[in-house]
Amino acid sequence: MNMPDKRPISFYALLTLLFFQSASGLYGGGALILDTTGNFLQLPTALLEGTPFQDFLIPGIILFTVLGIFPLIVFVGLWRRKMWAWLGAVMVSIALIIWIGVEIAMIGYASEPPLQLIYGLVGIALLILTQLPAVRKILQSKPIHHETNH
């Protein structure tokens, strides 16, 4: 008798964080693309002084695609247990960590609201979750399908 395929809690935690990151990236990036002044998100353009950006368009496009659309594609791939999705999840985590690091280097660290801290921790958590044996194992094994007897 075949046991049903059970996904570990760590796999669902990875999916949850990817979905959260995707939603955040799509919302924040979309808002910055639609309002390049940053006013909608209450981001003053003064934050961009000393950076190569005149407005929030380019950061918005990067946020929308790399940290919005890409995590959503990876989420779907993981749910469908595609082998490429594991590497995609690693790439999302590294991209998020780099994004936060570059942001802090360019505009400084802001403790209020603690968004840089939160997203930095999300990036680290994603990276840790991708390395867990239970997560890697679920993506290496084939799902067991139940046959019905008629």
C-alpha cells in the first residue's frame, strides 16, 4: 500500500515566504512604477539623493520583476514540484538579501519602519529553508498518486 505524499511544514513555510515576497514585490514595485515620485508609498525622493536614480521607476521595475514576478513563478514551480524551482528559490533569497544590502548601502538603514530588517530576515529565512533536507527531499522524489479500484 502506497502512502500518500506528505509535504513537510518547512516546505509550506518556504511557499508562504515566497508568496509573501511576491505579493510585496508586486505591490511595492507596481506602486513605484505607477507613481515614480514615491508619494503613494510615502517615500520621499530625497531618499534617492546620492544614488544613480532620479525617481523610483527603475527600482520599481526591479522590485516588480525580480522580487515580485520571479518569486511567484518559483512558488508555482515549487507547488508543482519542478526541480528547477529549488534553484529559483535560492536565487530569490539571494536576490532579496542583495536588494536589502544595496538599499542600505545606497540610502542607509531605517529602523522605523523596520522593513529592511524584516525583508533581510525573510531573505535569510528563505535561504535557510531551501537548504533543509526535508525541502530538498520533497523536490527530489516523485509524488505518489493513488489508484482507484473500479
